[in-house]
Amino acid sequence: MKIKKNDQVKILVGKDNGKTGKISRVLASEKKVVVDGLNLIKKHVRPRREGEKGQRIEVAGKIDISNIMLVCPKCGKATRVGYKAVGKNKFRICKKCNAEL
């Protein structure tokens, strides 16, 4: 997977189109990610104890990996991810400015 935790990404589709955020979780088996503060969904929570009220809380929902794009920290643009191998080391690069990610 080319996207990792703590990467800055831009959302390409949906209600949060054009917004940027930081990845908090990567679900590799589902090919989805969770971005902090974006794609919020309401979750209903039952009362735990007697006398307590139930509530609705907002939780960041999953986004398909095809609907986000990595933002390069150097040039600040949404970019595709490439790989470069130097010796035994392999690292990600920005396709626009060739900076190491």
C-alpha cells in the first residue's frame, strides 16, 4: 500500500471533497483509510447505566483508498506516489517534484 499512517491526504470525492487531513488508521485488507475529522458519521450509543441517556456521537468513517491522494510535504500539492530504490533501500517519492516522502 502506498499510503501510510500519519500521511497528509486530500479527499477527492464526497461531502468533504477538497479537504485535507491526517490518516489515523489504515485498513489494508479492506483497502480503506480513516482520516481524522473528515467523513464524519453519526453513531448511536446506548445508555450504559440506568438513568443515563443514549446519545449520538460523530465518528470518522472509512474512505476508500482510491478516493484520496497524498499531499507532498515539500511542494504542498496532491500527488501520485512513486518508488525509488537505492541499493537495498526503497523509499517513496513525489511524482511531481521527486522529493522523498
